[in-house]
Amino acid sequence: MLKYSERKVKGCKGSD
């Protein structure tokens, strides 16, 4: 889940 986390990290750091 790198690509998914990478994109969420910029938007919401706690959405995974």
C-alpha cells in the first residue's frame, strides 16, 4: 500500500 498511502499522506495522514 505504498501508492495508496503516498497519495493519502498528502491529503489525510490518518485515512489508511
